[in-house]
Amino acid sequence: MTASAAPAAAPAAGAATAAPQPSFIAPSGQPASAPLTRVALAYIEARFKLYLRFGKPARMHQLDRWRRSAVFLPGAVFCRVRWQSNDYGTVRWQLMVIQACTPLHAMQRIPGVQPGARLLLHAEGDGQVRAVLERIDAIEALGIAPVAVSPAYWRTLANRLAARLPLPEYTAERHAAWLAGRTLP
């Protein structure tokens, strides 16, 4: 009697394993083999924050109470902010504007970003991070999504920060020129 019951149970078990797990399904409209960039995020009250300032992840995974993981498609631009403190106040402030890319493109290894990405801007320290956050707020005040801003602008900001020169404003005219340039063949 056990032999006759086993074949009936086998197809049911096979059907259960054939369906992919929801967390491993590719984002809608993307092939299952699409190269994705995974970004680690975390939050510990009054000690550590690793969060996205802007960006549109294809998927978010809650790992535990303190950690999350954001998954981005190739070409997506996002901003990750790291804030760390101890008993005496802030010890580290870091802001990175990053572009996800495919394995065929040149990429940099960035802690917490797997397998890597293209670093457009890196700001370290209170003054630099505040200056970049002001620029991001000004861009949003124009009604422009920061993810749609020209990558060349983020690189220009990075170079100006490194040279300690005044930071340029992102204007609607500059954005219109960027959008017009993207439509050219």
C-alpha cells in the first residue's frame, strides 16, 4: 500500500518545487538572467544609518529588523548615505551617487554594493555631504527627479568637491540639454 501512495505524492512534491520562490523571481519585464546590483541598507537607532536618499529599486528585501537589501537594474542611478555616531556624536558621514551597471561595463568595488557599480560622486564629511544634500534638494525643488539628472553633473560635483571649488547649480536648461542629447543617435 505504501508503494501505490508514493507515486501519487511524487507529482505533488515535484509541482511544489517547480514554482520559483517569490524572492528569486526577476523583476517584471526583465529576463531572469538580467544582471542585478544588490545594495545593503541598515538602521540601528542613534548609532548607524545606511539608507537611500534617492533611487528606484526594482525590489526591496527585508533581511531582519535592522537590515534591508535593495536590488537595482542596470543603468539605475541611486544615492546611498552612511551616517555613523558614537557616544560623543557623529563620527562618519558619507554620501555616494552610484550607477548600477552590467558585468560588461567598468565598475568599482564599493562596500555593501554587490557585485560593484559605477561611482559618480563620493562625498565624505559633514561639509561635503551637507553641500551635496543641498544640491539634491534644489534639484527636487525644480521638479526634477534626482535619478533623471545627467551623470556628467554628478561627476562635475565630485570633481568640484575634490578641488574645493564652488559647486554648480543644476538648472532646467541643463536638464533639457541632457534630455535632448539622449534622444540623438
